[in-house]
Amino acid sequence: MGLLFSRLWSYFTHEEHKLVIIGLDNAGKTTILYQFLMEEVVHTSPTLGSNVEEVVWKNIHFVMWDIGGQESIRQGWQTYYANTEFIILVVDSTDRERIGISKEELWKMLAHEDLRKAGVLIYANKQDVKDCMTAAQISKELNLTAIKKHKWQIQACCALTGEGLYQGLEWIVSQLKSR
């Protein structure tokens, strides 16, 4: 009976969850946002500031903030952290030269007071490109196993095809249900 009531209740409630999509410039953040929104590839230009869209998936409303990743914009990421439930860090799996910068930015975020309860989903994007880093390699480079105070998940994906994206959202939904 409880399960039935819970399911019926979910049709009448408006659950809304804030997600911040962050990563270095050219990682694929905006492409991922629009894959969720329209399920198609949208040609984008570098995000100067932010995009915000509401994505409804499995009757859950996600307010997704896509924040630009250029160095000058990264300094202001923290202005978007208030009330964030999940961080989606997008890593360009082909960008071996800047993986250390992604690691620095991740650990800065994890130390921020406004994100102390936020879950972290890492998308290892551009898995369709030959000789890219695997999700396991990226996990090692980012030192993900050292994260103890946050729930986290790494997901291989390709923003252009959508492959792996919904598995990441599935993990977020599972975290929401386990609260």
C-alpha cells in the first residue's frame, strides 16, 4: 500500500532539483545539457556565463545550470553553488594536458561549504574519440577514491550520441530515492 501511495503522490508533486554542470572549456557541457533537453546535437559556441534549462526526466524536474569553463569564468563558479544538490563535472577524455586543472577545480568545489552535501557525477566525455582516456584512467587522475564526504560516480559518455548520459542521470535518481 505504501508503494502505491508513494507512486501516486509522485504524479502530483513537483520535485525540483538543482544541478550545476561544470568543467573546463570545450569539455561538452552545453552539448550534454541540450542532449537532455532536446535529445539532439545542437551546435554551440563557448558559453560565456551560464545557460539554465529545466529538464524533466522520469517525472523529476532538474534545473540544470551549465556554467562556462574558461579560466576567467571559473573564478566565479562558486556564485552558482547555493542549493546545488548535484555537481556534474564534465571531463574531456581527450584532454590529457589539462586533466590536472580538472582535478584542481574538482577538489576546490568539494571543499566549498555550499557543496558539502552535494553528490558528484563525473562524465568522462568524448569516449568516441580514438586514444581517449578511459573512465578508470580519469578516475585515477582525479583521485576520485579519495573522496570520502561526497557520494560520487564516474560515467563514460559521448555527448554527441547521448551514449552514457542517461546512466548518469539514473545514478542521480537512485541517490535521490535513497535519501
